[in-house]
Amino acid sequence: MKRLMLIFSIFVVAAVMVAQESQPRIIAISAKRFEFTPNEITLERGERVTLRVKAEDRDHGFFQKELGLDLDLSPERVAEVTITPQASGRFVAICDNFCGSGHGNMKMVINVE
Amino acid sequence: MDRREFLKISGMSFGAGALISFAPAIAAGSPAARVRNWFRRQNGEEPAPFTFAQLSDAHVGFAGPPNPTGTKALERAIDVINGLNPQPELILFTGDLTHESETPGEHAKRMKLFQSITSRLRAKKIMRVPGEHDAALDGGVLYRQFFGETHYSFDHRGVHFIALDNVSHGKPMVGAEQVAWLQRDVARFPHTAPIIVFTHRPLFDLRPDWEWFTRDGSEVLNVLAPYENVTILYGHIHRHDVHQSEHMTHYASRSLIFAFPDPATTADKKPLAFDKENPFNNLGIQIVADKGAVRVDDVELTLREFSGTNGVQQIAKPGIII
């Protein structure tokens, strides 16, 4: 019985460790006219990351084609997307929901190293 | 007429940039007769030569370092167009007629000012589509009050014109309802019909991270794909550009307020600096066909001659005051 309990405990501990390792890193991003905060982040290639994005003032978009980012942002809820970037480079995410005169400059740099 | 000859003619006919001659080469001569007969057999209607002008991105109301002259480039383009002989029969505005304002009443004033300035055009058939600065903040409500529907179609001398709205959803998209409307609209035409689509944003992925794209542009192009003679005119990118997708050619017109750089040369989307010594450099209309004087055999040479020019100054005929 003791032996069975020991094996079970080892399984539980291993499962928790695997679960912890597979948890993506979470990066919180806020969006408001006409900026994302932070406006630049760096990810590791192959790293699982959850981007959790909240609009502070009105509806916005969060779009980056190569990384597969495409969120509708609203002040009523937090939107999130989990990615595992496979290619390194400098990617520019934009607000693609027109939000006023500075809309064209509302962007965020995502470096993948 | 073989397909190669047809494409060559249509490529020349629509031209690039802003003053566009439709089918000048079919006005006379033996190759012209073949083209006219071919269209008549295929479409039941023979297209007649005519010219029209595309103007884009006037941003009336904009004030800032990239162009402190305000509406001067628009006014100047109107003067140039009014001086042309023959007059273009149509003027197409491909969006961003005005620059938005959130001050109550101010955006309406800018739309009135645009109407006032463009009322000086001698050509009276003026068609428009909105840009995001005209219609994205209010879903096109104010724009419709001044200019009518944001998407529609009409025929002119055997050519079918289609105005598409890819701005008033807020996001760069046409939307399923408009795509379905487009399907119904073109269904009655034979696949050989000459079709000119005019819209604001590019319908292909020119530079998505500069918002130079339309999310569902491929759905529009799929609807148009069976049609053999489609030209797409757009604005938004504030620079001249020519792109070929399958057999469709996409032409971007210059802006009338400031120019953006070639995206191949820079990572950042920033307007080109204002040059007070040459304030209209890279702005305004670009004439690419000269009143039907080009011959079919000269088409490719003519396009090369007029590509990459620096505005109407370099190619205008003597006597045009610019």
C-alpha cells in the first residue's frame, strides 16, 4: 500500500510540474487611443505566450498577420490570444479598428528572438 | 484577336494614376475595328473611347507639418483637370475626401468645404467612395447625408463601374452583405465586360502592418475572378502603385495632401517631409495617356515612358498651366 501511495504521489508531482511548465507566460497589454502599453515586447522563439489585451476607452483592434493575432477589443471585456512564435523577427501589431486622428500610429512592436 | 493582344490593349486603355483614357486606341484604325467588333460580339455593346480622372485622399480639414498648404493640392488638381481638352467625362474620388474631426459640427463643415471646392470641376459626373477618415467613426452616417450611398454601381459608355466601401465597418473590410451584393451586381454581365472597381483601401495584402489591406479583399477578388477585364482603382496609400493579381490590375492614386514612402525602403509608416521648394512633389494627378494618341503598338513603350514620373509637370503637354 505504501508503495502504491509513493508511486501515486510521484505521478501527481510530475503532473503538476508538467502543467506548470506548459503554462504560457502571460503578458498584459492595455489599449487606448492611440497607443498600446507596453508598446514593445520581446518573446522567445518557440515560447508559449498569452497576450491579454484590454481596451481602456473604446473599441480597438489588435492585429498582426504573421503571428496570427486578430482580436476585437472592447472596454467591457479582456481579450486574449495564446501564440507560440516560430520565426524570429520584428513584427508590428496595429489597431485595425479606426479610432480617430492618431489611429495610424497606434501600434506595438513584438520582437521574437 | 488573341488573348495577349486583348490584355495589351486593356492594360494601356485603363492606364495608371489619375487621368485615365478608356480605350483610346479603339477609336480608329484596323486593330481598333477588330477590338470594337470583338466587344460588340461578346458584350452586345461597343465601348466608346472616353477619359475620366481619379483623385484621392484630399483630407480636407487636415492641418499639419506634412502639408501646411491644406487644400491647395486639391484646388490645383481641379485647375489642371479643368484645363484639359477634351474634358474627362467622369471624376472618381477614391476616399478620404475629408479629415475627420470630433469637434461637433466640424466634420460636416469639412464635407461642405469639399463639396464647395469640387463644385468648380467642369466635369459634372462626380462619383465617390468614402475613406476611413470620412466614414469609419460613425459608420458612414454623415458621409451618406452629403454624398449618398457608400457602395453602388453604374454604367458609362459600355464600362461597368463598381464603387466598394471597405471603410465604414471601422475595420478594413467590405463585409459579407456587400460581397453578396457584388455577386448579384456582376452576375448579369458576360465575363468579357469591361469592369472598373473603385474603392479606398487595397483589396490585396499590400502591407498589412501599415493597414494597407482589406481583410476580406480576397472574397471580392474571387467574385471578380471570372471577369476577364477588371481594373481596380484605389487610394489610401498616398502613393502610386501598380499590382497585378491574376488578370486584374490594381492602381493606386497619389494623395492630394501628403505622400507616404515606399514601404520597401523603410519599416516605419511616416509621411514624407514637406518640401516647401516643391510643395506638390509626389502629390496630385499623373497623366498616363494622351487623349487617345497612343497606338496599339506603342502601348508598352508608352507605359514605360509614363511610369515612375514625378507628377503632371513632367508629362503635361506644353500649354497646360500647372
